[in-house]
Amino acid sequence: MTQPFPFSAIVGQEEMKQAMILTAIDPGIGGVLVFGDRGTGKSTAVRALAALLPPIHAVASCPVNSASLDKCPEWAHLTSTEIVTRPTPVVDLPLGVTEDRVVGALDIEKALTSGEKAFEPGLLARANRGYLYIDEVNLLEDHIVDLLLDVAQSGENVVEREGLSIRHPARFVLVGSGNPEEGELRPQLLDRFGLSVEVASPKDIDTRIEVIRRRDTYETDYDVFMEKWRPADAALRDRILAAREHLKAMESSDDVLRDCAELCLALGSDGLRGELTLLKAARALAAFEGDTKVTREHVRHVAPSALRHRLRRDPLDEAGSTTRVARVVDEVLGEPA
Amino acid sequence: MSLPDNSVWTRVEVGLNALAVDPAGLGGLWLRARSGPVRDRVTEALGALPLPLKRLHPSIGDEQLFGGIDLTATLSSGKLVERAGILAEPAILVLPMAERTQPGLAARLAGAIDQGTGHCLIALDEGAEPGESLPEALTDRLALHVDLDALPYGETDRIVLDEAALAEARARLREVRAAAKVLEDLTLLAARLGVHSLRAPMLALRTARALAAIAGNEEVEVDDLTAAVELVLAPRATQFPEEEQDEAPDQDPPPPEPEPEQGDQDEGEGETQSLEDLPLQDILLEAAKATLPADLLAMLAAKKANRGAGGNSGAGAKRKGNRRGRPIPSRRGRLDTGSRLDVISTLRAAAPWQTIRRQESRFERSLHIRTDDFRIRRFEEKSDRLLIFVVDASGSAAMTRLAEAKGAVEILLAEAYARRDHVALVAFRNDGAELLLPPTRSLVQTKRRLAALPGGGGTPLASGLKVAMEVALQSKGRGMTPTVALMTDGRANIALDGSANRALAAEDATRMATAIRLQGFPSMVIDMGQRPERSLKALADTLGAPYIPLPRADANRLSSAVTAALDA
């Protein structure tokens, strides 16, 4: 079994990597949306992240990866309390997936062969406590998007169909990727993503060569390459774990809260989700960098990712939202020190 | 491995050899050709590839791909019988009618290729129009792109792959090394050809390796590289490496510095490197240029329009158009991924037979269900609307009219989230019409495309209607419901053939209008002139469309008038 391409070996795309690390530190940030061209390493980064994340402890054979038996849903009829270590689940949600596959449905096989009314868990169950990855999220069918919105909001999947009445926890980090030229996302779904990043093919020829070189070494000299990058990945994992600890004791002063609020006000973002995400992301960044206090610089650093997708659409604005955020950040927080 | 006569067919042969050496590494082959003897010659040779051949079809379900329960066997034997999916083992996946591939299948196949489990996809693309083709998610991952559409049978030959020699080459493949410079050159060349995806140079490198293994080289050599560039990079080119657009292939390539584009990309170190490697770069560039089709730019324009229009190639218009709709009575059918069993109706269908089946059956079961009892839920699908603006860009008022039309398009798109409408824009002026904005819902794309609009000249009304009808027909095929909104202020004065003949122009316009009406596309005519134009009223009648006089309309009034007419 070959391991995915190591996360640390991904060249460039710093903002995307940072956003993914931040959600790994604090899943409460609520997901990453990666928009950009093909072949820019979007899928690679998500798969690499899965391999990087620390494993979780879960009840063996629990369909929703519960941490202890009392949290397992009763419909699973589990009795064993054996706890196993499994990798953080990263579940792919393919386009054209049916509603049954997403939320789960009556287990037809059991119903027909043994006449038993049983629930067959769907992708949402498998993604609990992990990641749900949607490639081409902007092309996802509407009714699936509605489902996801609902579950991402409540953290619980409720199935009421075919005589089944079942609920189970479904807390996951949404990771979406797509190409904005092929269609845009509804503001409601955009808002559910904590952070959003824009990626582009590297323009600099040396970077491009480096990308190809590493990929080539990964393929032709797998063992040596993995050996080389394993320490870096391990160090990153330790840093993420340390940051999770750090996060609990993180202080955020009133000044920082005020900064967040003022930024969101100035940008006219809807609701309070913007402020909350901005603060959480800034805290996670501070924790990752080993600081004990959130500062204005942390806020400045994460502001584009946290706010870019929350602006009101202005059909007459020619400049991209990234420019708008950057401008407002400079106005509100002052020029970078 | 050099190509003596540089013909398409030789390239096909070389490509198949490379594919036989490293099927999984190269991802596969995108073969654009109609079904026929030429294509058959290629598919016959596939038997020599080192993996089992498996045939897919564009509407294949998950169960067949990934495996699942064999329902018929399960029901008849009374115990669970599972069936392995096609993707369970490495295989050469042959996908005929690849242009019909839905984005969902494309995503699954792309995933299968990405996982490196050894799959290799042969996409047989039979697309007739530039707009119909394999989704980009897949073309990007398949190393070899071959277009055989224009190739006569006489220029083809039987392809014989030497299986023994290829097996040896496969054994040597892992030993083949590539110099660091090779890698840099491929990347550089890809950038110069405007190939942005980084998968392309990677695939070119693997192809070169495979070719080197065939030639018995220990290291990738110039010939291998040249062939790889021709096979992988040249078909993906989106720009000529030089600024001159109609550069003849046999001209000497100028050194790389004079190109502004190149200069930008080659900051610092890159520049010196490319100068050092000038000979190799030159050879590769020459190879790429020799295979670039002369009408590259036209083809690119078509491709781009396709990308915007979404075609079957991944913009997902069709899926969005076919949302789950109102449920309608269920019907007998087969159970596969796309369908949902209506349990109650299935039981109801099986109920009358229970006594008989119980007597016949060897099993003790409370319920006897056969596959033909299955009732499948069905939903009536509702399509998305497509609004095609046909805007008169002729005469003096062209600029204002175009600007207002553009504003209206943007307002409609901004509201489109609620209604999920798509918008397209056709402008006509001088002697023809142009699809300025292919059907889209993307505000980003609209802005990019409508940034500069040309105006002035005659009024080729018929051409405008013709383009609009083509767009409407295409989008209808993708499950949308098109509506044509014509905005003009004057009479047709240019005929379909481009001649300035008022009578003929009017006649052509009427003919096109009748054709649109016969196709059953709803339409509306918006008269933006100062005074109502009688001929437009007549045209509206021919179209069976409402006639809306709207002098000096601005974007807001336009969009509300259009919305009102649509909802009426």
C-alpha cells in the first residue's frame, strides 16, 4: 500500500496548506473551500492531509466512528466496547451521488433476503469525526447540496424515509474544491465553509519544475522520497497536536474581537459567522505558531481566507473579492507593521 | 523512436507502444474518432496491452464499477451473493461514446486513475461538434490525445505490437533515468505552449521514459523526448510558442528571449537555464510546432466556448437541469445505482403471487420476491431555463444597447441563485453574429467575456437568430429549456449570406423566425427603438412571441421586462 504524496512535499500553495492545517487544529472552523484551475494540487493536498492527521480512537465496528459505546447510535445494535485506532476518516462525496448514498437508506439487501428492517448508513455516517471531501462542489446537484447544508449546520443526520426513523451524529469538516468558471456556489453553501482559498497554477517556471521534480521522484524513487519527507510530515503532525493543546489556553483580547467585528462590518458580510470564523482561525494560527495570545497580525493573516467568500455579491464590482478584502483589511487594521 | 514521416498514424503507433509499456502511468488514451474502420484498427491493437480489457458505457452505474450485491443470484439462491466491480482489478477500461460521459462518472474514473491502482482508460470519443467531448477532468489525466477524425483509411495500417519486446521494455522501465535537465525542459516547454496543468509535463516525462525503455536506452534521450512532446504536449497546446499567430511550422524558431510571455515566466534563473539548453529546447519546440494544427486558434476558440457552454464536458448543465422533481407513479424496472426501489409497490406487486410461489419454492421464506416485482421510483424532472439574449450590435446606438444588455444579463445572473437560470448572449453586427457568452450561470465568466463588446455596422438579424437557434438546440440537448430574447431597434438589412440586400434580409429573418417557432422555442421581441417598428411586430408574430416596445430601456427595466415575460 503506497502512501499518498506527503503534505510537506507540496510545493507552494501556502494559503491552501495553511487553511487545511488550521481546520485540522480546530475542526470548529468549519471546512475549507478550494477554488482554482485543474492540476494545481487540490486533490493531492486533501489526500495528503488525510495521511497527515493523527488517528482517532473509535468503537470497533461503529458505523459513525463514535469515541465510546454510549455515543454509538442504538440502531447499530453494538455490544462490544473494543476501542480501535483508525485513521481520520476522509470520505469522498462523488458527483452524481444519490441521496441514499449520502444520508443512508433502508438496507435493501437485508430487507429482501431476511425481511429485516435495517438501516444502511451512508457517507455522512462514515465521515463523522473526519473530513467530507467534495471535488467539483460547484457542480453538485441541488438537492444533495441542501442535504449537506442541513447536516453541516446541525451536526446530526436525521433520516425519515421508507418507514425508518433514525438519527446519528454527523460532525465533519467539509472540504470542497472546484473551478469557478464552471459554475458558482450558492451563497448559503459558501457561507458554510469556514475558509476559502483560491489556487492557481504556479506562474514561476522554477516552482513548476520543482513540482514536477518532486512528483517524479515520488513515483520513481518512492522509498527514498518518503524517507526524506516523513520527518517533515511527522514534525507537522506534532505541531498540529501541540497546537490543539495550545488552543485550549489561548487568550483573545477584546482588541482582537473588536478588530474582527470591525473588519466584518466594513466588508458588510452577512451574519456573525464571519466574525466567529475569523476569530477561530486567528486563534488556531496563533496556536500553530506557538504564541499564547492572538494578535492583530494573526487576524490580518487569516482574514482573506476567512472573509473572501462572505462578501455580498456586487455585479458591478470588477475587482475580485480578494482585492476587496485586502483593501478593507489595510483600511481597518492599518498597513502591516 | 523518431518519427520518419511524422504522420498521425505513426504517432498513434508509437503512442500505443508507450501505453503498452506503462499503461497505468500514462493514464490512457483519448481517441477522438467516429466509429469506423480507422478506429477499429486502433481498438484491435488494444488486445496486446498487458491488462485485461473491460468495456464500460457512459451510463454505467456504481454497482457495476465498484461491485455490489448480485440481486438476481441473491434472490434465487436465498443467500447473499456479491459481485466484484469492474474497477476491482487493474484493467484497460474502454469507454465508447466517451463524449456522453457525465461529470459523475468522470469524477469516479478520474479518482480510479489517481489512486494509482493500475487502471488505464481508453476513451473513444465520437463527438461530432467541438462542443461535444470527454470531460476535462479526464482529458487532463490521459497522457495520449489523438484525433483521427480527418484521417483516411488509406493512410492507416495494421498495428502490430510486439508483445515480447514490450514485456522486456516493461521490465526495463524502472531502470530508465531522466536527467534533471530533461524534466526542466519539459516543464518549460509546457509553459511555452500554454499548457497550465502540471499533469501534462509529468505525463510527457512518463511517456518519454516508456519510449526510452522500448528503445533500450538507459536514459531518456532526445528522440524519446521529441516523440513524447509530440504525443503529449503538442495536442494540449493552447498557444503558439511564438507571438506570431500564423507562424509556419517550417520556420526557424527564434530564440526564446524576444517573447514577452516567455520573458515573464523566465525570471532570473529560468532564463539562463533555457539559454544553456537551447539546442534541446529548440528540438523539442520544433517537434511540438510541427504537430500543432494550423487552425489551432480557431480550435481553441471552439474549445473555450465549449468549456463555457459546459457541453457534456463537466460543467454539469445537464445534471443541474435534471433535479429531482415531483414524484410520479413507480414503474417496473431494474435496480441499479441511479434508481430507488419503491418498497411498498414492490410488495404490492409481489403479494398476489405469494401462495403460488410458496408452493413452488424450495425455500422456507415469509416473502417471495422476484426481480420482476421490483418497482422503481420515478420523478418528473424540471429543467433549468436558459435565456438567450440576441442583441443588435449594429448602428449608432449599439454601444448603449450592448451595455444595457450586458447590465441586464448581470442583474439576471445575480438573481439567478433564486431561480437557477442560465444566460447566454449572442450579438449580431456587420455581416454576422457571434456567441459572446455561451450559456452560463457564472458571473465571473460573464464579466470576463463581456468586458469589451464591439459594435457598429449593418443589421444581420437572420444570422443572429440562426446562432441563437443553434445555441438553443444545443442547450435543449443538455436538458435546459431555452428562451430567446431578441433586442433590436431596426429592420434587417443584411441577409444570411452577408449581402446587403434588404428584401432578402427580411425574408431570411422571417425564415429563421419560422424555424425557431417550429422548434418550439419560446421567445420575445424587445423593440428598443424610439418608435415602434412595424416589421418587428410582424417578426414577433412569426415567432409567436410577445412584442415588447421598450424605448430607451436601461438594464433594470430590461431585466424586469424579461422576467415578467418569462413568468407570464
